Amino acid sequence: MKTKKIIVANWKMNPLNTKDAIKLFSSIKSTSQKNKKTSVVVCSPSIFLPVLSKYSSIKCALGAQNMHFETNGAFTGEISAKMLKDSKVSYVILGHSERRAMGEDDIFINQKIKMAIKSGITPILCVGEKERTGDAWYLHAVKTQVDGCLEGLRPSDLAKIVIAYEPVWAIGKDSVRVATPSECEEMVIYIRKVLSDKFGAKNAQTPMIVYGGSVDSKEAQDFMMNGGIDGFLVGRASLNPKEFEKIVQIVDLI
Ligand code: PGA
């Protein structure tokens, strides 16, 4: 586990208006300002980014939930890295399972990751298996994603990314069950091994690895102590300021 920690709030397609987005961001920001070693990143729907950029800070940074790999042009509905930079966005979630379910593949995500790094935006790469069966297929699934999404990066680029391990079966209100810290730890070790084979042992240690999937304040401490992670990617609980504050406090104390 690294000394510095990171907590990513993934608001997904919430809240419904600018007023509520500012209220929620301001509340998360006031909590985050007290942190000693934890950076908070709020990944808001794109439409709120310009207005939230006026409120963001080093301890409470702004993130997007997606971006395109081209700079500009005929890409209806898409947003580029340059546009995100214009709104002081410093992180972007890429490869989230909800976007993979809409058709994004590792090749597409890889192009976006390269563009984010080139633009000085930290990609938060989401990887995770759809299901856990008795065999080791889930390890193979995550290796394929890590290899494919990071293909062609320089070893030094690993210091510029965050990896979120998000088992798809543990995400959202319809999740099959909550993952355990030991399942998480096993995967973190495995991801670092895949990185080590590809980029060398030293570089494999550089990216922060966080866990995502039904994170709440009840499980947070156990996951931080025993999951081998450097923080969390929080979905639903990031829309509840009190619950999110508890998670941030737990992480910052560890
Ligand atoms: P959840 O979402 O915390 O609501 O399960 C996590 C995510 O999908 O990023």
C-alpha cells in the first residue's frame, strides 16, 4: 500500500441539475480539504464540468467519465481531452464496465488512454471480470484487459495512470454479492504481476490500484487494511455526502 491514497467518486448519470451538482461537489470538497494524504477526484457528468471547474482544488480534483481519443472533428456526441483540459479536468475514467457494455473494447480504450496521457490527464483504467467461476478464467479476463488497454505505453507511463479493479458482479444495486478483501488482494497482486511481465518489476509498482464495487463505510477499513489497495472508486455512496465523508475519513486515517 502506498503512503498517498486516492478516492474517486463516480457520479455516473447523476445528479439531475447544476444546482445539485454544485451542492454535492461543495460538500465533498469541504470534507476533502482536511485530508492529510488522500486525494479526492470527483468524476461528474460532462455537462457540469465547466461550472464545477470553478470549485475544484488540488485535494478535490475534477474528473470526467469518458473522452474520445481524437482531438476534434466529426465525432457526434463525443468530448476531447482538450475540451476537458479547458474545464480543469485532471482525471478521466476509461474502460468502465458500463461503457464496455455499450460496445467499447480494449483497442478503443487503449487509444483513449494514450491520448489522456499525452494530454496530461490521468486515466483511471477500469478492469474487472464479469463473473467468478471455479476455474481461473477471471484472472485471464483481467490480464486480457490490462494487456490490451496498456499496449504500447512506455514503462514510465505507468506512473501516470490509476488502475481500478472493479469486478462487474460486485458493481451497482443489482450486484451478485460484495467482493471480499482477500479476493481483491489476490487480484491486485495478479495485476502487478501482469504489469511486471509487460513493463518490468520496478515500473509495475508505480500505478495506484484502487477497488470499486459497492464500496461503503462498513467495508472500507477492512478493504484498505487487507485488500492491497491504494483507495477506492465509489459509485452510489459518492452521491450521499455523509456516507462518502465517512469513507474518506477512514481512508485518510490508514
Ligand atoms: P457502485 O459503483 O459503488 O455503485 O457499485 C461503482 C462503479 O461502478 O464505479
